[in-house]
Amino acid sequence: MPLTNGDAPVNSILPGAEKAPLDFSKALDVLQCDYPGRDGIDARTLLDSKLNGGLTYNDFLVLPGYIGFPASDVTLDTPVTKRISLKTPLVSSPMDTVTEHSMAIHMALLGGLGVIHHNCSAEDQAEMVRKVKRFENGFILDPVVLSPSTTVGEAKQLKEKWGFGGFPVTENGTLRSKLIGMITTRDIQFHPSLDEPVTAVMSTDLVTAPSGTTLTEANAVLSKSKKGKLPIVNSEGHLMSLLSRSDLMKNLHYPLASKLPHSKQLICAAAIGTRPDDKIRLQILVDAGLDIVILDSSQGNSIFQIEMIKYIKQKFPALDVIGGNVVTREQAASLIAAGVDGLRIGMGSGSACITQEVMAVGRPQAASVFNVSSFAARFGVPCMADGGIQNVGHIVKGLALGASTVMMGGLLAGTTESPGNYFVSREGQLVKAYRGMGSIDAMEDKKAGSGGKNAKQSNAGTARYFSEGDRLLVAQGVSGSVLDRGSVTKFVPYLIAGLQHSLQDIGTKNLPALRHGVLDGTVRFELRTVSAQAEGNVHGLHSFDKKLYS
């Protein structure tokens, strides 16, 4: 019978096939028998520099796996140091146009980590650390306490300084003194006389809990009361600690928050240099409550950093140290041997960095992450991929190649929580200033030295690039601007959701499974030509609107 449109001959041989079609129900068996090698290439072959040269994130793709679970089942828990883990693998960079206290607070609330920059005085940096540590607590063990002689005006100034207005009042104005009242924002907000003592307006009808009350019991008491704060007192009525209702609300709104298990305070990280003065800075930061210190250097394999690591591990054994930056196994080995709790990988791959261009030193980021993290994993040292991140896909690739966390600078610089003000560009777009720490603008900034004669020696940019004593500064970064990205409270959840869907496509439910799959060769990769990169991006359209999330 002649064929008509839409008909096909029975047992027809398709183009490229040598025989009649096989039984379709045997497809999986045929795959195992006739195709012993998995499709694509393994990570070690992909990142073999002798075969493929040094690769960046854009040079390859991860091949899809099998989806047997919803994206919501994907978890992103990961270590950032040997002792501290996060709920999400996202870290903001210690750049003066990226991370101050606001970014650090919100990154921690969203399950990541913010690293406070050090291109400022030690006192200013410590103040930012204190703001992070005070933002969310379990039991507040060092609350701001007022004395009976404190005036309403002074209480208002404290509210402006700390960002909250609920203070206990004790007989001596100190902790472990007899509690006599509580001041709230409503008590002082419209009070006409700023010179009156707080005892004239404070509340004395207090709900308290006795010492020894567990955090769960205290939360239950606070949730039933209509009070904003719950003082914890001993048998003599002396104030021992405090619990805040606002912290209960934060627990509801931010279930992934990066917190210490014992104090329930947000985890705070900050950067320092490797100069002798940085030892003094570090002591001030530790006194403020610092949890993780990052040694900030473009080239971490130096005698200065090795000695600083040994000093910190001896002087502050409870403080976790992340060393770097490194891009080779040899660099990493020196810092691991010195005792680091984590490594930061990357040299010249940042969006505002020109180290590779100017110094001819560095390494493509994908090659750096894979080689260093593979070596560091043998010693239980987590690695942070720092630089080259432009989208969710780059984050996934960094994690697949062995990084435990990913550090972002330019990707977060345009958010509401980054330092600086918005302005309108020549094209009429809303932008924010962004600069590399090796830029001339950053290296000439005098905030670190408080405007003094030694401002260059105290500057984070010159220290990072070993330029403190240079008469002529050589830039290793640029200054520019980035488009507005809105608040990190929306942008970071978008990154998290993107990561979950990506791991779902790959067929892994968590980051340890992803790394295991890469190591045993079940997670496969494919190199991309220039044409393939063009094909994988938007093409063939007259115009388009690239809206990333809603």
C-alpha cells in the first residue's frame, strides 16, 4: 500500500542505524552492554591542562543526570571551615564596595556568610562585627544596660547607635545588678523632655524568667507574653541575660540563618592583612566577637601569611582561619601545613581584577578550583572559590569542581545591602559604584589610616597586593559600576532556588553527593567550543528582556 502523509513503514531503518530497530524495552540493557563508557568526560580528563589548557567556568557544561526528586528536596549544607558549616554555600567578598555590617547580617540570615572588609580603621571594623553579633541572639549575654541616671536623650542616642530601643535598667547600670525596669522605643519616642531620667518613663510591670531556664522554655514564656524582651534574673532579682521577641520573629522568617549553636548569634567573618599591625586589629575583632578571620592577600603563599597563621592558631585557638588566595597545590600545601581551617581559591579571575593582565600571574578559575580543592580535601580543608562568578551556573560549576563555598563580589555589589549610594548612569540606568581592592581608588583610600600620614601602610588594598612601601602604585584592579540588583533578601533566594534546580537536573540531592559523583565519574562534563557557548546563550532574537526572577 502506498505511504500517505504521516504514515511510516513498519520496521523502517532510521538514518544512521545499521539494522532494524531493537526492542525498545531493552534500551537500558543495551546501554549497559554496548556502551560500557558513560557519555561525556570525567572531571579529571576535563581539567587536565596538558589536554585542554586552563579552563574557566564558561568552557564546559555539566551533563544532566536522572531526576527522581523535587527541587525542594535538595539541601545545600556545606562546611566553610573545618569546624563551621553553613546552610547555603554563598559568601560575600571582603571588598569595601560589597560587605559591611548590613551585607554580613543579611547574608548570615539567608544561610550564607558575609566577610567584612578591612579597608577602614580597626575600631570601625570591630563596630561592624559587634552589630552583626548583636543582631540576633538566643540569650543575650551582654545586653546594653542603662542606669537610673541615664537620660531619655541618651537612650534615644543608644537606639540610633544599635538599631534597637529595648534596654533593661538596673540599679548600677550593669549586668548582674538588680533589675528595676525596662525602656522601650514607645516609652521614649514622643517624650518631650530629653533631660529626664529613664526612670520617669520606664516600665516596671515586667515579665521575667529565672536563671536556669532553657532557651526553649524562655521562648515559650516570651511568645505567650505581650512584652518585647524577657529578662532572665537570679533568685535575688539580678539581671543575668535577656531574650528578644524580635529574635523569635527572625527565627520564623529566616530558618536557614547561619548561627552558632550555643549562643544563637549570627556567624561573623572579617578580613585582615598579614602586617604586624594586623595582630592588634585581630585582637580588637576577637574582643568584638569575631568567629572566622580571612587572611586577605592576592598571593597567599608568603612568609608573612604563614607566620600569621601560626600566630593566630597559637594565640586564638578557638578562632577559625581561612588562608589564601591560592591557585596551585604548592601554594595550598604551605598554608595547610601552617594550620589553616579553610582556603580561598582565585587569582585574577574577579570581574574588577586585572592581575592576570598586568602581572602575567594567576590561573583560570576552573583549573584553580579543581586542582587545589582536590588536594585540600585529602587534609579535610574546605575550599572557597573566589572570583569569576557571574551567574547561578558558575556557582554550580565551582561547587562541582570541589569548592565547598563560593565567594561573590560583583554579583552582590549592586544590591541594596552593599555599601555606597545608587546613582543614575549616562544611559539612565540605576547603578552602584564597584571597585577592585587593587584599583588605584581603593589603594589611595585613606579610611583605613583614619586620614593620617600612614594611610597607605594601613590600606587594605596596598596590603593585599604587597604595595605598602611602593612610591608608585601599580593597579591590579579597576573602578566601575554595576546595575541595581535589588535586595539580597530576594536575590540570594533566587540563587538558592537556581542551585536547587541545577542539582536536580544533575541528579544529586545535596552537595556531598555532587562531589562524590564527580570523583567517581558518574557526574560527567562536556567541553564547549566558542560556537557552543554562543548557542547556549540568547541568540536569534531581535530584542529580549532577560528577567532572572520574579
